[in-house]
Amino acid sequence: MNPLQALVFVCLFISPAFAENFLVLPFFNTGKSNTVDWVGESISETIREAIASEGLLTLGREAREEGFRRLSLKPYFPLTKASVIRLAESIDADYVIFGEFEVTPVGNPEAKDARAKGLLRISAQALDLRRARRGPDFSESGKLEDLASMQFHLAWQTLQFLLKERKPTEEEFRQRQPLVRVDAIESYIRGVLANSQEQKLKYFIQAIRLDSRYSHANFELGKLEFQRKNYRPAADYLQKVAPGGIFYREATFLLGLSRYYLGEFALAAQAFQIVAQQVPLGEVINNLGAAQSRLRQATALENFKKALDGDSSDPVYHFNVGYALLQEGNLDEAAERFRAVLDRDPDDTEATTMLGRCLKKTAGKTAARSEGFERLKENYQESAYWQLKAVLEPRR
């Protein structure tokens, strides 16, 4: 546990009243066909993202699925209010948003065009479990092809209840993301729920073909290509993720990594700088320092030191500070950092080599033989930062 996470842990116990968790369940399908279960997942994701975009803490799909497993409940099937409350309490949620939907077929139910397949009715409600308070009932109805507009309006209505101040107007809220075609939404959600990487790729690519502006699908495709070490297509997808969306910072972080691995260090530094200004996580600042180091910028050492100050237990941060000091010819201090790396990982052969070069006291030759050894962090975890911010600066 790094210092930021430790502080979050302490704050959550010292000030539990300020840190509230929001759970959004997949909306229950009350219709006759389970082929439209994806609609309930899409509504849920839209509302969860809206809540998260306001800096509130939301429980993700993994936590939600754990709750279903604990109580042996099935997603999408209607639950009693008592079961909803038990489910929320089982994963320590303070608020739960849930509801139901029904798709009524019209015209030709066998039509290939999803937009011609039915009318959609949605109802939702929110429960404040900590204060035993029920929110107002929300409802939407219209054509299935208008799903994007309907779920956006439902999400905005939910925010009006949850937020006490600084509530976005509906126009402000809608400007954050363009409306997306319903068939693109269906492909995206099916990709999210798919178990295999091949199926995910198939659905996300299909979503992009149907609506090239779809930031969510571009993000997921970019992330998959990055995991496959296909950095050029990863960068192409990730740079299309629109600013302001819930995935923008992580997409930009992965874009920075992709640019770095492609040798585009100036573009990598630019991407990491954008993220660092919004979320000053150690991994972001470290990677910014690595890109600056490859560009031979003096600010690299400063950023490596900032990352180390944030988590002195991480050997990557010790290594990079030592490496930057070595490059500057400050061999004694560099040696101390490499010793710190070896204290934490005695089998680190690079740190051993670097320490040996420092001890030889040949600054010029040592630096010349030590190019391109900066270490990157590929993990990106905003949750601890937002938990701390929610505790110290409650927005509602």
C-alpha cells in the first residue's frame, strides 16, 4: 500500500460520513426476450459513468458481480426491493440506483435493423441506504432507436437527485458525449460482456464501424491493442477518445505509453502531462519523467523525485531517480538509489550493473554507456486519488 492509499484508508475510517459509495445495478428486463438484456447493462453503465464524472465514488462491475454471487442472484432478472437492499449492503454501497425496462416489439420482430425492433419503456429509482431515504421515480419511454437520448436524460435526472449543489444543466450534461446509434451501443455492450478477447475485438470494431465517434469503443479497442503490444493501432484508437469522458484520462495515459514505445517521446510527454495536470498519480509523473529523460530535458529528475516522494517503497521510482542522477554525473547519490533498489529486489541485474558503474567513478563514460534505461509504469489506478478527494472535498 503506497502513502496515498494508506491515507485513503485512514480517512475512510476517520470520516466515514463523507465517503459514500454508489452502486448502479443492471436494469431488470421485464420483457419476454433475454436477447435485449444488453439494454439494461447500457442504462446502468450510462448512469454509473454520469455519477463518476461528478467525482463521486462508484462501485464497478466486479464489485457488483461479487454481490450477485454472494446472494446467488441473477443479473437482469427483477428483484424485490428487499433483495436490492441486501445486495447493496453486501458490498458496502451507501446508495443504490436500480430499475427495469421492457422492449415491446413492433413491425417485423425478425428485422435485422435493431432500430426497427420495438418500443422501450424504462423506470428507475434511487435509494439512500445510509439515511433510509427513497428518491423520486424516473421514467422514460420511446423508440428503441432513441436509447442513447433516453438513458442520458435518465442519468441527468438521477444526478439532480444525488447532487446537492453544482448540478449540471441538461444541456451541459449532453455536451459531454455525442449521442450514439443504438446498434453501435448494442455492439459495444456485447463486447464489454464478452468473455474472449476475440469476441471483444469483433464487437468493438463493429461498434466503431457503425459510429466512428464512439469514444467508449475507441477506448476499449485501444486498450486491447495496447495489451497485444500493437502500439500503432492502439495510439490511433486512443487518440480518438473525446476529452471530458470518463475514460479520457486512462486513454491518454495509455496513449502516452504507446507513443513512448513507438519512440515518439515528445508526443508521449504531452500525453502524460495532460493526465498529470488532472490526476497527479505517481505512475503518471514517473512516465512523464521518463519521456522527458529521453528528450534530455532537465525536468526529468524533478518528476522522478516527485514520484519517489509519493511512494518511497517502489523500486521503479528509486531506479529512475538513480538513473537520472547517473546521467547528470552525480554518482554518489545515484549509487544510494541503486542500493535502495537492490534492498527491495536483490535480483535486479540492471540496478547491479548501474551501481557498479557508479562505483567506478567514471562519470562521462558511465553516462554514455547508460542510454535508454528509464523504467515505465503501466498500471493506472485513479481510484485511490478519487477516494481521497471525495473524503477531503465532498462535492454533494
